[in-house]
Amino acid sequence: MERMSSAAADRLTRRGRGRRSWIAWLIAAVLLVIIAVAAWVGVRGMLAANELRQALPVASRVQSSVMSGDTTGAASAITQLRSHADKAHSLTSDPVWNLVAHVPGIGPNLTALGGVSASAASITDHGLSSIAGLAGKLSADTFKVKGGAIDVAPLASAAPALAKADAAMQSGERLSRGVSTAGVIGPLASAVNDYKSKITEISTFTDAASRAATLLPGMLGDSGPRTYLVLVLNNAELRSSGGIPGSVVHVTADHGKITFDDQYSGSSFGPYNAPVTKLADPTNQLFGEITGEYMQDVTLTPRFDQSAQLAAAMWKQRFGQSVSGVISLDPVALKYILAATGPVTVGAGTPEQTELSSNNVVKALLSDVYARFSAPAQQDAFFDAASATIFTKLARGDFSPSAMLSAFARIGDERRLNVWSADAKERAELADTTLSGGPAKSAPGEQRFGVYLADGTGSKMDYYLHTKVELGQPVCSKVGPLYVVQVTLTNGITAAQAAKLPAYVSGGGEFGVAVGTIRTQVTAYGTPDTEFGSALDSDGSAEPVKFVKDGDRSAAQYVVDLKPGQSSTVRLVYNPKKGKSGRIAADVTPQVNRVSISKGTFTCGQVLK
């Protein structure tokens, strides 16, 4: 082969060097672009995250300023919040940001930050003007009793603005709920979750405020007198909604003024020869006809709408009076109310005179009263007198409005307050709130189960009952994802302590239950998106589970007897319907002792035995 001339070789060498130089410059240019883009996105991301971090405390300040009537503070906080939100959204929505958001590894971080920024901007752009209009017009003092009545006019006038603000808040909350932290770096994931938590908290507040503005004027008699039954529940003898109705109070609300009319012991209603209204078949199967034959048993079912209608029917049968609604609350709720009103004196000037405060009211009503008075009639009379004294002070308005709003917020959070209205529109407004009672209602993206307890001892032993519920979501290869609700009950009294209890508290051995033993009926409701699978009794302490279909829910029920100091654990397993999922949560019957609800870890071997 003929050798290449030296000139041709030189040309090829120069050409190769030129090509390599061009490639090197191209690589360098691409690297520079990548570095520039990374710097652009990184800096803007840090700036946006900083804006959101600064926005969270400002959001809380908006809420507190409006409720305190601080118009200047509210206006200033709203301006700052809008500025932070708009800047964060602007920093995370330009074309470069949107392009890099599709890059694996980096993308999830940008998508999450952009998502919460869009949520914040949506809220501030559409809801803040409505909130701003409320400052100075609606505050905690709106609920102050003046001249014996609450002026409901400001609340009614605020309803449209609150509805608009809440709509924006709920829209922003939905946007934030859709933001995933999967694949997001730890610090950013934590910041995103903090934002989501705060927005959920505020959206809950605006939802409650909007509903209150819609409902309260009418329910407080703005258009004419309303009458209500208030059931004061006794948690020492549990029922699904919290306890037996120990006291039944009749009140009237007329143009914001609440008057105390009559009061009777719950035990004075019934027994009736048959349920006062026809019971739904599942209610009858789960809780029996006694649900409609004794006032003290109407709360056996967690469906408070049924409980309320039974109580209203019993009242009408006895007195010939229809009522506008039924409300229930318990002594722990009275404790929170007394924290706002201060102490009250029961039986002033009599040998039974007692001062009740937030420190002693639960023990006084659910424990001490049984040692102090031997006759059930005396115990009922003290319970009634205590309830009447507290409600009278509440109706007079002897309290700080802001402290009372905080008390009722806590009562609602702990599900110690249930409300039913005879008005269909008001019932619809209450239907998806915690105030309407059980069964548990799932929020979007959630599967919320219900665990409801009822005393079977026929006594007041639930003062000593302790409840722990653990929740889990194992995924098992053979069956797929599962939901686990594990219920542990503990009898917290010793045998020596039980032997000293009055028979009225211990049960005295009646109903086949030994002194000191706590018999509890547990009814667990699944969600509409799940089916009951199995029950695993770890120690053999529970009776076999009974299964009943209640509407669109699976209800599993069993009974457990606990001797002093004994515990029982039952693991309930539910199967999700195809395509249905969500984080697991639970409502549990409110009790004297704090209920522990926590996340548990369950293996497939534990739940598939």
C-alpha cells in the first residue's frame, strides 16, 4: 500500500485535533449549562424554602390576630403572608425549574417544593381578602354573653366571608395533600410535612368557623326559640359515645339567650316495653333492643343520630314535647369548661356543699360521689346538681370567650361533644364533622376505623379501665396490603382496692361478673373501603368475635372479662377493597383515662395466623 504523504498526515492530525477540541468545548459548554441550571435551581429552591419557613408563623399570626380583633396586626400579617407565598410560588414555577423537575433523583425535591408553594399561593390569592374583611368584625368576643345572650348578628354577617375563606383554605389543603415526599431529601421532606401539618390545622379551624357561622345563629334561636336535650354522659359506665346518659337537661335557646328549663336523671327514663322507635337491624343485632328501652342505653350505638332520636322520643313520650336537637358531652368536657369559667359551688349552704373545679370535677363525679353517697338516688341528685350549676354559669357568660373557645376546640378534638339537629339542612351541615358522632369518618387519603367500648359489668368500673390501640399497614406477598387494629384493654385496679369498692361501683357480683372484674363489649367498625378479615386473640381472654354488616361497614364485636391487673389484646385484621388505600387512623370511645393511639409494627406472620 502506498504510504500517505506527510502533508496529508498533517492535515488529518490537525482535523482530529480540531474535532477533539470541538467535542471538549461542547462538553465544557454542556457542563457549564448544567452547573448554571443547578445553581439557578438550587439558589431559587433555597430562597423558596426560606419564604415558606417564614410564612408558617405568619399564618398562625393571621388566625390569632383575627380572633383577637387586632385589625392592624391582621392586616400586617396578611400582607406578609401574601408576599412570602407569592415569592415562593414565583421562584418555583419558571420554565427552567419545571424542566429540571423531570430529572430523576432531583425531580421529587423540586416537585414537592413547587407543590407546597403553589398551595400557599392559591390560599393567599383567593382567601386572604375574605379573611382580611373579618378582622375587627369577628373575634373571640363575638361569643361573649351580654345581657344574658350572645349577639348572633355578627356571626351571621360573617358567614359569607368565612365560607369564601374556607373554600380557598380547603383548596390549598387539597393541593398540599397531593404533595408527595417520596424520594425527597430529609430536611426538605421535614419542611414540607411541617407545612402540610400547619395547613391542615388552619383548614380545620376555617372549616369549623365557617360551619359555626352558618349553623349557630339558627341553632341559638335567631329565627325563633329552639329547645334541646343535653345528655351528660358518665364515662365510669362506658357506652360507644362515651358513657351512659347520667343526666338529661332540657334547655331553650331564644335569640342567643340560653335558659335552663328542666333536668332529670337518665335512670328515670325507662324501661319501656319495646324500643321507643324502631331500631335498625344492625343496631339490634349488635347492641340489642335495650338500646331503645332505657335512656341510659341509647348511646350503646356509635351512631349518635340514632341515639339522639331515641332520647328525643323518650322525652316526648314522657312530656309530650318535641325538641329541636340533642347534644351530649361528658365530665372530662366539663373539666375543660370549668378551666374557662373557674370553680363552681354545688349545694351551697347545705351539708353536701362542694366546690368543683377543673382539678377535681372528673374524680368528684365519677368516683368520689359513690363513696360519699350510698343511695343511687343521692348519687344521681349530686350528678344532676353539678351539671345544672355548671350549665347555669355557662349560660350566664361567666367566662373568658377566648378561653371557652379553646376549651370547646379541645372537647371537639377529643370527640367529647356530639350534636344532632331535627332540621335536615343543619344535619347535612353537621354530617361530615366529628360533632355528628360515629361511625368514624375518613378524611381524604385516610382510612379511619372506629373502636367503641360499652360496659357489661353493670357498674362504674370503667373509671379504672385503660385502653391502647395500635395501628399498622403490613403488606404481605400472598394477600397484599392489610390494615391492622390492635386493641389492648387493662384493668388498672388491684384486687385489694376492688374489695373496698361500694357494690354500686364494683357491681357486687351481679350479672355473673366477679367483684373487681371489668366486662367490656368491644365493637370495631371498619371503613367503607375495607372488609373484616380476621381476629387474633393473643391470650384467649376474649369471646369469639361476632360479625355484623352495618350499612357499608363491617362491624366486629367481642366481649372480654378482665380481672384486677389483667390485660387483653385482640388483633383485628381488615382487607382493603380493590384500589382502595390510605393512611390508617382510628377513633376510640372517649374515656376517663387517656386513650393511647399509636403506630404499631406487625409482621405478616402475626396477622396471617
